[in-house]
Amino acid sequence: MKGNVIKYERDNIDTDVIIPGTYLKIHDYNELAKHAMEGLDPEFHSKVHEGDFLLAGKNFGCGSSREHAPIALSTCGIKAVLAVSFARIFYRNSVDGAFLLPIEIDEKTYQTISNNDELEIDIEKNEIKNISKNETYAIKPFSEIIAKIISAGGLFKYKK
Amino acid sequence: MNITEKILARASGRSSVSPDDVVFANVDKVMIHDVSGPGVIKVFDKLNDQGIDTSKLHDSSKVWVAEDHFVPTAEKISAENIVKLSEFTKKYGIEKHFKYGMGQYGICHTLSHEEALVSPGEVYVGGDSHTNTTGALGAFACGLGHTDVAYVLLNGEIWFKVPETFYFKLNGKLPEHVMAKDFILKIIGDIGTDGGAYNTMQFGGSGIDEMSVESRLTLTNMTTEAGAKNGIIEADEKTINYLQQRGATNLNQIKSDEDAEYAKLFEYEASEIEPIVAKPYSPENITQVRDVSSIELDKAYIGSCTGAKYEDLLAAAKILKGKQVKIRTEVLPAAISIYKRAMQDGLLQIFMDAGAMVGPPTCGACCGAHMGVLAKDEICISTTNRNFPGRMGHIDSQTYLASPLVAAASAVTGKITDPRDLN
């Protein structure tokens, strides 16, 4: 999985910022995508490319249970969010709905990766290659259940 | 085992569970509303495209539906969502559909206790993050997204990683002018918005025993703001009486074992808790009310599942009685049952005599949906639960989270006001 980084140097990027409450009535994925990250960066929709990665600090996706959040990001083309930590419902929604990969990295990796860096992410090896900087970082391995659901392609395909 | 572990063990057919165990728990109750419901319908459509059967729910008698976020319907799309919900409940034979303007209705989390829809010891999941609220009844109550709720509706179970439990002990009774809202804001300020992440926040001690059921609901409601999987309070006689008064029968009480384990203990003296606000733009950004008493306000909002229960309205009415508001003030009781009681007891008259607007039960402006959203640079004091950028309207508006007493006192002076300082 290869792509470029869009970095926001912020902790606690909440779901009201990822997709503001006024759009919760919308369930058309393409329409939601137009408003992704609107609370923080109204230009996000036009700058994101298919396959990009979003990078942020700790507690990404805190706030509401709205599945609109991972839907808006993934419909824009975001394949993975890299963060120091994730809020639980955003994390579950991303994995169970198979919208995008929530990848936990350490604080140093978060500081090291720059905006626009090109990365290659390998979740089998738990590794990120920074092609732009010629560096390699470890990612925190998924727990067993999460790895199984990801590899099945979402909760419904995993089943028990 | 503690209460959360006991509930999850029972629901997953195990004799015991420990933190970090992954279990599939049978779900006793499941809730959707006018935001998560259409989201679930969308998931069902996708499943149909993949050849997965969605023609029958696992058990429609366990499901209930609320209409609260964009009601009374705000515009065309929200009206269409309400129609979709009705089609859904009709198709699947869901009888407990609380339609606005048709009998009992209100905010989903308020209905969960006002209509006694969830009992102690049950596993209850809802398509809304503040589902945690209902844990104050002694249930395992947890918010989920659309895909997970769709899975529960079709399979009757869902996976959970058994959480570690943080125990918050409150010694003694909260002083006059200090409410449960002040206590939970204090906790979130202390541990941060990820301080309870993935964990259980359990409350106990003499201060919790003293508290009314409604006050306890304010505590568990905002465990969501600390990132918790669930908030929980063991049911006691007050809980049982509260639910029986609302028609519940066959109520069990599950208590933690004597040797239950907790990952961390936090202890608070009630006498030391002061009126508190959370400043923009985070519920953890707390300060004592007196530290920000120079802040001039544009609006006071008394509403939501957090801050418009009966006793919240009673607290606000005590302050507003015989006074006039200096800023735009909205009061939106959280359910029609509460609205009616407030009307019978003269509270609505007090609000209107004070110059405030009384609105219908709705999530309304709490989530920036409608009915009082904020303009650029407007500053609001609010009894709600979140104050992230743009939460209640414009991205450059500001919300201070406060108790109903503080919100009402501030409405009277037009500035952030400690109720103890009001003449």
C-alpha cells in the first residue's frame, strides 16, 4: 500500500471536525466526502488523492459514533489513518466497516513523518517505509481480533 | 469480577472473563435513531448487494427506535430519513418506535430511562456514542457505529474486548450549587478526553449513593467524553424504584464481587468539588466558574440528554424564578414526559416569564443540527456534553459546558456566573 501523507499536527481530532454534525442527515457517500475534514481544513476534499494517508497525533476520531467519519475519509480516497492513538468507536467503525486502516504509530514516528512524504505500508510486516526520507518505522501490531476482521474484509465477512 | 465483567461473562455464556478477553456478547437491547437508523439501512443495502440476507432481524422485540436528532424535521433530507425509519420499523415489525409527535418521544438516551427500556444487568448497545448514559441503571451500555449495529440487528450479538475498569469513588454529598455535571467535568479535566479510552468508568461511594438516578445519568452520559467504552453504576433501591415507577418489572441487580479488581481507583471528596465549566474547545479544558466570570455571553442553552432531565430543569427554574434573562436563552426538555411534568409543576411558566424560549424535545443545537445553532464568534453557555470546534454551529463559535445551575445563573447576568454569586 503506497501513498502520500496529509499531516495534521494535532491531537484529539474529533468527529465534529472530520464531518460536522449538520451533515449527519446525509447518507450519500460521495456527498459526505465533499465535507470531509471540513471543520479543520475546508480544502481537504480538493487536496486529497486516491490512496493518500492521513497522519495525526493522539486520540484521533474522538467524539461521536458517526460512521460518517471513516466513510467520508475513505470515500475521499484515504486508505489509512496513521495516529499515535485512536478513539474506540472511530477505530471499530474503520475496521468493522472495512473503510480504512487505523494504524497506530509511536510519538517519534509521528514527529518524523512530514506532510507529503511518500510511504509504503506493509501490515503483514508491521512496517512503514518512508520512501521520501529513506527510513523505516514499526507500526503497533493489530490485536488478534482486529487482524482477523481486517484480513476477512470487515465484520460481516469475518463472522464468528 | 466487577459488574461489567459479570454482565459480559453472562452475556457471552462464560463462567468468567478478564480484561482483554475478546467475547461475542448476546445483546439484550438495541437502539437506533434518525441518524444511525438510515446509516444502518445503508449498510443493509450494501449487504443485499453482497448477497447477505437482511430479510429478518434476529429479534425485533429487542429493538427500539427514537427520532431525536433532526426533529421536528429540519429540512427535506431529515424528513426523508424519518420516512425511511418508519418504513424500516414497519418492514421488520419493530413495535417500539417512539415517533415524535405521536405519544412518547424524546432524546434516545432520555427515553432509555424515562420509558424504562433497559434493565440492570442487560447488555444494551445503541447507534450513538452517548449510549453510555444508560449504564447508570446498572446495565452494560455502549455506543456503536452503523455496521456494528447492523450486525447486532441481524445476529443478536457483537464482539467486545473486555475492558479494564477505572473506579471513581465519591465520598460525601455534593455541596449546594454543585451538580453531577460539575463532578464529571472535574473528572474529565483530571484524566483527559482519552483518559478513560477503551475502559469502563464505574462510579460508587457514599456520594453516588446519595445521588438521584438522574444525577447518576449525567455522570455516565459524559464517560463518552473521556473515551470510555461504558460508564456504569450498580443498581440500588433508588434505581429499582425509579424503574418500577416507569413500569419495569422483574428487575435483577448485579453487583461487583467483594474481591472485584479495578485497574485504577480515583477518589474524590464531594465537599471539595466546585462549580466548573469546560472552556472551548474541549470537555477536558476545565476551570472553576469564578475564573471566567468576566466572559460575556450571547446565549444560554439548557437542553440535551446531558442537561435537560427533570431535575436539570428544576435546578434552572430555581435560579430563573422571578428573574429576567439578559441573553437569548433556550430550554428544550429532553423528553415529552419531562416536558409535561415541567409544565404541570409550573417550570415552563417560570422559563417563559423569565423571557426564555421553550422548545420541543430534540438533540437540536447540541450537535449543531438545528433549533439554535450558533453564528460565527457567538459564545454560548450550555448544559450539553461537547464543545469541539463547530459542535453547536459555526466553526468559530464557542461553547462553555456547564451545569444547569451555572447556565441559568449566566442567563440572568449575561456573563459566566457562579450560582453562589447570584443575588
